[in-house]
Amino acid sequence: MRLEAGQLVSGRYRLIQRVGAGGMAEVWCAEDTMLNRRIALKFLLERFTQDAQFVERFRREASAAAGLQHPNVVGVYDRGEHDGVPYIAMEYVEGASLKDLIARGLSIEEAVEIIRQVLAGARFAHSRGIVHRDLKPQNVLIDAEGRARVADFGIARAGASEITQTGSVLGTAQYLSPEQAQGLAVTAASDIYSIGVMLYEALTGQVPFEGDSAVSVALKQVSERPRPPSQLNPAVPPALDAVVLKALAKDPANRYATADEFLAALDEAEANPYAASGTTAAYVAGGAPEPPAALAAAPLPEDLPPPRRRFWTRGRAAALAVLLLLLGAVAAYALTRPDQANVPTVLGRNADLAKAILTRAGFGAAVVTRPNCAPPNTVLEQDPPAGSRADEGSTVTLTVSTGLDVRVPQLAGLPADRAIERLHRKHLRARAVERPSPRRAGTVIGSDPGPGTSVACDSRVTLLVSRGVRLVAMPDTVGEQVDVARAQLEALGLVVETESRNADEPEGQVIAQTPGPGQQVRRGSRVHLVYSTGAGSIVVPDVVGQQQEAAKATLISRGLEVTIVKQATSDASADGIVLDQSPDPGSRARKGDIVTIVVGRYVKPTTTTTTTSSTTTTTAP
């Protein structure tokens, strides 16, 4: 069967693009033309379609998975068949797989939070009798909001076992439980083991067991013990170490019985990350179990009768001699072994004090150090564990903290309570300080020190928290004295700017404001006030030399009143002409102020006649 973009499946689903493929199926992004939404279509690979029993189990499991409606499970909408190939229509999740996030790097808190959600999805499936059998980071999808969803419920159950009788691996060997690797019955405890592997990888960046082949990895799953995660990531606290190692117990009976127990253990480890526990030390001290016979060696043929031999063969005589020697050694040890005593608990104590306690109890002490958020020189683990019996004079190994610097996480955009919780998980203290901001009230807008800064455990980080946008209504300050208006506005949390302007209003009176009265503004906004200098708004024009009527019209047009004073003049050309004015030209006046103009009035000067007597002398010829 060939699938192509644009192809219509079952007359309803139009293929958009191929998303990816696994060992059993390939996935396409498609559009549901009936409901107008994007979905994921998973098609069983053609090589599996020839097995009728396999196909029937695939269909049956798909039907069971369709009943799993849970926020942490990828929803299954429909199932069908296209050109003889079964498919499942399921929820399309836009985001990244847990495998992608592990490659980018996860903090302890992020890793645990995702695994909590995986456990919630697994718990829901287990309550309905469905075991996943193929849990791995590639099957966990995280959307943009951080919600994890478990995919492929039901498909992994289609095979009878993850390892066939010939030893060929069909699933991902790194996440198989020991019982799956041996072909034994698979229960919910198998999913618990796989989730434990996922948590281990999320915390450390690597799986517990690697190998050259899937079979070699499966053998390690059965026979070897994993290193505690803290040996790969010193930031992992002892309590979380113990949780992971219990989930990875070889015997299903020694794991968490349910997902709820696993979740409760994570809660307890979060509440008491350095709680006294000998689980990890005891786990590491114990030897690795022998591989099961089914995987260690093939059975010997049984069709030939054993040959007859004498009872006292050379081999049996040698074995008897060895047995007698061993019995003698055991007897000698029982007679000469040192007395035993209870190992005292020194977890959480200062290393020097712990040594003194052990010395008084008759034990020696050896110290190994490990970076950890516990205070420096604090005992994290002891081996043998507290309460166990050990030979007097034997050595107790103490794992001691050297302290640890942590990086301040990215907190901007988180609600303040979640940011504080995240800091506490990083073993940092929080102090919140409010700042005006357009962001929603209670939202973190920054931190000091900033994200990525390396600080010592238990350091204080100041959270800058938005006070939110607070709006106030602008009062009407026009007509108020500028000092009174300023005090009123500043009391509302506003910043006041002022500007003086020549105006008719009394000196210091507010004549304009921006924003205007009644407008809603944010606290901290700037307000502009304009107040009068009292000098007047009119510049007195110069009307000297103008005709009386022209001068009068000029002054009235400026809003001024006119008073006319006549002044006699003998200059006929000055008649009706403005000779002087008050106030002087260029001075300022208010509207309605009086300007006095002096207008010339021609007065003809008085004429004086003088008679001069003259004597005329006549001379006769």
C-alpha cells in the first residue's frame, strides 16, 4: 500500500504529511473532513498485516484504547481499514516527544513533573485492564502547554512478547522489564519498570543499560543492577535515587505495586529529598543476581540415557574433599569471627561527628564525596545501612556532600506561587517584590539574580512580581491653583509635569490639563498641567500715529477697552491723530483692560496785529 499526501482514507481523512514511523506502524497527520480538525492516522506496517491473529489483536486492542479518555492519554477517535491495512485515528498533538526534551536537557523538577503525568495516564489505563507494554520516551508527547500524553496504548500489546523464543527483539530493549525480556507474563508492574527507566533517563540523560545488541541489553535488564542516578547527575537527591531504584527492581513484587504508590513515593521524595534512607546504599552493596537459565544457557539434550559409572569417581572424590575443606573453613570462621554490632545511623550528620559516633560504636569510617545540595560535609548515605549488623572493627563507608551550586531557573511569565515552588525545588529561597508592570498582577516579570546564574544552594532569589495595571480616573484640575492640583494628582500615583503660559487667568491657576478630566489612566502615567502666569494674554498694539477711529478699532479687536483723551495741538496735521497711549505698546494686558489713547485736537493759534507808524519824507526837486 502506498500512502501519499492528499490521499483520502475511508472517504473522510485526507492525508497531509507523514509524521514518522516505528517498528510496527507509520503515522500521518491528516484532516478529518467531517469534523474539520487535524488528527493523527497510525497505519499498521504491511509486513504485519499477513498475520490474521496479529491483525485481530490489533483491532481488539485499538477498540480497548478508544475507551481511554484521559488528559494524559492520546485520545483514540476511530479505527478502520484502508486497502487491507488497519489504522487508528487518534488525537494529533503538536509538540515534542519526551525523547526530544531529554536530548535538550531537563531539570530535576521538569523530569519528575512529566513522569507524574505519565504515571497518571498509566494509572487510568491499568484501572481499565490495559497494560501498555511499550512505554518509552518516544511514546510520550508534550504539547506547548507542558501537558504530557501517552501514545500507542494497545498497539504494544499486539505481540505475544517483546522477545520471541528465538531471542529476536521486537520492542525497544532499553525499556523492557526483566519479565518481558524473558518472555514471562506481563502485568502493570512491567509498565512501572518502563516508567522507572524513563525517569532514570530524564534525570541523567542516559538509559540504565546499553549494549551492542538488543539481546545483550535484555540480558542486562535481567541480570545487572543500574547505577544510582545521582552517580551520573549529582543534583539528584538521595530520596529520589531510592524511588528510581525501587521502580527498577528485577522482581515485580519488589517494585511499586501501582502507579499510585509510585506517585506517592515521588511526593515523599519531593517533600523530604534528603530523608534518611538506606535503600540506595543497600541496593548498591548487594550483588547482582545470576541471569536466568532461560537466557544464560540452552538446556542439555535429554534424549540419550546417561552412561553407567562408578559411584566414587575421581570427580566425586574431589568434590567431597572440597566440601570437607569448606565445612572446616566455615567451622573455623564461626569459632574465630569477630563479634557483630548494630550499625548506628549517622545520616544527615556532620561527617566529623559521624566518624566519632562510628568510632565509639566500634567501627571504622571511610569517606567518599559527592556534589549535592545538602550542606557541605553532610552525610548523605552510609553502607552498611543504619540498623544492620556488621562485624566490630569493620568499615562503614560514608557518602558526604561537598555542596553544590545550582542555576537560577527561568521564572519570567510564571505566577508568583509557581515560581516560588520552582525555586524551592531547586533548593533556593524566594523573596517577592512588587513592581508596576503592564503584565497581569501576580506574574513574575524577572528575577535577581537572573536566569542561568549559578548560585549556592539555599541562596535567596528576589522575584520581581507585577503589581498589574491599575487605572485611575483623571480629576478636573482646571481652575485650581497649580500646587493644589499637583498634590491631588500625585496622591493618585500620577507623575505631574507643569508648564506656565501667559494668560488672562490669575497667576498660578491651572488653565489646561492632559489627559482630560474623566479619562482612565494607569498609575505612574504622566500628566501635563498648564497654569497662568497672570500676565495677560493680549500684547498691547502700538497705535500712536494712527487716526483715532483706526486706533480705536485696532484696540477693540484685541479685546481691549478704549478711553480717549483729547489734547490741544497747534499742529493742524496732528488733528485726530493718536499722540500717545497707555499702557505702552508691547506690554501685556488682560481681555477687557482699558487702554488710554491721547488724540490731538487742532486749535487755531490767536492772531496779534501791530501798527507801525511810518514817516514819509518827500524831497522836492
